[in-house]
Amino acid sequence: MTATCLRSLRFFLCSLVFVCFALTRGHAETGLKTISNPGGGKITYGVVEGQTTEAGAMGAVLHSIHNQFGDRPQVGKLFSVHGTQSVACFFSVNKRTQGSGQLAGLLIVTKASTDRVEAAVVSDDASHFPSTVNPMLKTLFGAWHPLQSAQGAQGSAGPVASAAAASMKKFVLPDHSAWIDLPDGWQVAPQSGGGTIMAQGPNGESVAMGMTFLAMDMNNPYVRQTYATVQRGGLRGTSYATANYYPYGADPGKTFTDLVQMTRQKSGLPAADIHIAQEERFPSQPPMQCVHLSGQIDVKDGKGPKEMNTIYCATPPMRMGNWISSAYHTAVPVPLADKERATMSAILQSFGQDRNVINGQAAAIAAPSIAQTRAIGKAAADQAAAAHARNDIQNSSVYQRWDDMDRRSQEFSNYQLGYSVLNDVQNNAHGTFWNEDADAIVRSNPQRYEYVNAPDYWKGIDY
């Protein structure tokens, strides 16, 4: 049995385990059982009456969901559960007749005997599903065991299901930002922290929860200009010179593979052999988009090819073209895969984050800049209040004062963000650039380009 669980990072946790799904009240007539879940979401499982094939059962469940919510479910790519006659899929559906919003879930059906098909579903609001799916799956698999039944019904022929999960102990990061259960002999990498955990097993196994990639979107004109400058040898010693330049929106499997290779190259590691065998959408909260990637990876550590399962999530670029993506990744040597799938799944299911701690760490990093900004804002507010109080000053003078404060505020903001304003003397035009780019532009043609300070900012252009 394949047991693959996946969680999403920073804004949510994505999770997948080869057997997961979401049934609803519309299935009551089939005799399916419902388990209450204090943490949220809905769990349903049991025999799909009147169906004798996996395809028929899956169609019946999806049709019931359609009837209940008044909308056709959007179904991801089908996949089979290793070593069984099972079929599973992700789905989402708009709740047209149940208020509003979107439901997300995972559905699996399995042929328990020649004339009996069972199904199970875990589901929740799309915004909650990534964080509630793990607890729901633990509850589900404590009560539902159709795959073992299916194996017995089929006799001894066919692959044997995975071994049970090993006993584990909880590990909490020193900064208390994340935790995970690990078997004896596993070691957490020293670079773990800030909500990210990377760990190695004694036999070449590995997990990387919250592995983050930063990149610059090559679809952005400004990024292309910056990249061209870097290619010409400019911006040495800056973050631009070492950044990953990669287009947002490319094929997720290829993007994940390429970003891994870029990261390994910069760390002085050999290129990994990565083969993505299957790629399917995973329910996520917009604008973030997630996919489940499965296949094999060989990181040239002497352990040979490893079976990999990864949830890869990306968020759209910001205004200046920078974008972020994260991976929740497991890898186990192929010869050990059948034996350790349940253990790898249990490790992934145990992963958790404390968002308050992570947000606090981010706030601490940003605190000095925030304090400065607030001080400037208070000073500006005090000056504005004083201007209002001075009745002997003409309104035009007050407005001029406010405009001057707007200019100074923008100048301070540019300083904080590392921007400079330039004037193109030849075309009588202003533009805002990163400091490094502005310096390169002025040095390239000092007769044409010059720096602009706050008193000469153009309203509506520079501030």
C-alpha cells in the first residue's frame, strides 16, 4: 500500500496519503459511515451500494457530490494505490446550493471483493483542507481498512502491502517553529529552522518539509533587464548576481526540477537525476497553486535512485518580479520503498508548524524598519496637525507643506526599499530603479542620466 502524506508550507499545509477522499451527506442513502472530526472537515467511508466496479463507485460518489452542491466536481488526474486495485483522485467543487465557497477533498475507491466496492472521503472547505486533512486521515485509517480486506480477497497473488510504520519520537526545533516525529537513527540537519525541517534517515532516507526556493520571474521586463546586466558582469557582489532567474508559470514538475538543480549547483553539489513519473494538481487556496509530484530522484549520495513524493507550491510574483515556492518532499531508496512507505507517511503526517512563532520571527526581523517608518509617520502627522492649527497660515501654504511631506515620505520609502529616482535629461522623463541599476545607468551615460532628490520629484510619477 502506498502511504503518501503531503503538507503545504508557510501560508498552509498540503497533505496527501494515497488513500484519501471526501464524501458528503448526499451519500447517506448508500449506508456509508460518517466519523465526527473535532478539528474540522468531514470523514465518510464504507460500501458503495449497487456498484461492483471502481469506476462505477467513483462515478456514483462524484454524482452524489454534484447533486448535493449543485455543481460538477473538478477532478484531478487519477492514480492507483500501489499494490491494490484502488483508484484515487483529488477533487474540488463550488458549494452553489450550500451557501458559498469551495469544498476540496480526496476520494479513493477499492474493490474489496468480487461484488463489493468501498470508498472513503475526507473533505473540508478549500481554505481549511490543507491543515485538517492530516488529522482526518489519521482518524479515517484508524477505523477503515478496506485495502487489507481487498488484499485478502484477492489471495496471495500480487504485490504485498507496505510494512507498518516504525515507532517514532517527536522532535521540536530549538526555535519552536515546527515539529516532526522521527524514528530512531534519524538526524535533523543543522540548517533547519524558521518553520522548515530537513532530516536524514540511517539508510539514505530523507525528508524536507518547507524547502523554499526564491526566484526572479523572467516574464517581467525589469527582471530581464536586470538579468542582462548580470550576464554582462554587472551588479557584482549584490543579491542580483546570485539570484535564481526563472519564469513563473512554467510546468511545475520541470520548475521544481530546475530549481533543485540550480540550488545544488550553487552549493557545489553534483546535478541530481530527477524523473517525474506523475504530476497532478493538489487542492490549495488561491492564489497559491500546488501539485503532487511522484517519481524517482538520485542525488549522487551513493544510495542509488530513491522513490520520491513531493508537494510543490508556488505563489505569483510580486511587482518587481520576485516569487517564492516551497516543497514538502520525501525520498527513500527504491529497495526499501515497500518496507518504509508507511513510516515515511507517518513522518509527513506528524509535521506541524507554529504560525505565531514564525510570524513573530518575521516581525522581529522587520521591527527596526517598522519602528523607523512609524516614527516618520508620527512626525509627519504631528506636523500636519500643527499646520491645521495655525490659522494664520494660508491654505496654500498648508497644502504645500503636505506635498513636501509626501515627497520626503516617498524619499524615505525609496531609501528603505533600495530604490533611486533618475531623470532622463534627453527625454525629460523620470523613472524609479533599484540602487544598483540606477548606479549602472548613471555611470553608463552621466551626461544623459542624473539622480533626482525629493524636492524635484514629480507628483503622480515619483510619488
